[in-house]
Amino acid sequence: MQTWTVRPIGFVRSPFTETHQVPRGLGAKHDEEGVLEILPEFEPGLRDIESFSHLFVLWLFDRSEGFSLEGTPPCDTKSHGVFATRSPRRPNPIALTVVRLLRHENNRLHVRGVDMLDGTPILDIKPYLSSIPESELKRGWLAQAEARRAKENTK
Ligand SMILES: C[S@@+](CC[C@H](N)C(=O)[O-])C[C@H]1O[C@@H](n2cnc3c(N)ncnc32)[C@H](O)[C@@H]1O
């Protein structure tokens, strides 16, 4: 099977050093600020990025080992296929986070909404654009997990 090699374009500076520090589960808020430090050789690629409010950050789960094709996420009691979850233990350990761009300073992007550990390798950055109306978006099994949680909270 053909394989491809990727290399980091930079590294995340984050307040989180351990996985358990990152908020998780239903309703978890990702408000922490961090910095995307882009390697000097790639800095010209950041030109005009400050005109976007939000960015997609593709990064590597460099501290997760192996993968499971099925598993129970922390926000549910039921098992799901890995591609229906955001599990760090996936065949290609690639992650995607949407962050708010606060400031662009040379090779550094100050952002809000990091869920990565400090030192996480960044694979790519793209402007966040979505043309899908909210009314057409389905939240899958998460909608049921959220409804169950809401029901439990009213008991
Ligand atoms: C559920 S994943 C979601 C990540 C991303 N937002 C996504 O959807 O692909 C977030 C978890 O990944 C873990 N994590 C963060 N940085 C990591 C790294 N560099 N290596 C392995 N796990 C990491 C943290 O425990 C965090 O709670």
C-alpha cells in the first residue's frame, strides 16, 4: 500500500501538558488561548491570514498509541465506530480543531480554543469557511447523548 510522509509546519504552545487537563465530555468548553508557532521557513504562507476570524488546524496526535476501530467516547455510554468519533486512537492519528484567530505576529498565531497538548505538531492550517446551513447539520449520536444528559439533569 502506498504511504505518504508529512512533516510539521510548526508546533502548538498550549497551557495543557497532560491529556487529563483538556476539558472533555458533553458541553466541554474550549476557551483556552494558545499560540501556533509556525517554523520560519513557512512564515510567508501566513500572509493575509489575519483577514479570517477562524481557522481549521490539522495536527498530529503525537502522544497517542495505536488505534481502536470501535470505542465508547467519554461523552456517551454506547460504543461507536472510530470514524463517528473524535478519538485520538485512530488509524491515521490526525486531528482537526477550529480556533478563533486573535492576533497574527510574524510566525506566531495567537488563537483561542486550543485542545492540543503543548508541543503538538501542526500539519496544516486553513481558513474556516462553512456554507452548510445549521438547519441541515445533523449531530448524529451526540444529539441522543445530549438529550439523555438533559433528561437526567431534570430528574
Ligand atoms: C477528543 S480529541 C479531539 C481533537 C480534535 N479537536 C479533533 O476533533 O480531532 C481531544 C483530546 O486529544 C488529546 N490530545 C491533545 N493533544 C494530544 C496529542 N498531541 N497527542 C495525543 N493526544 C492529544 C487530549 O486529551 C484532548 O482531550
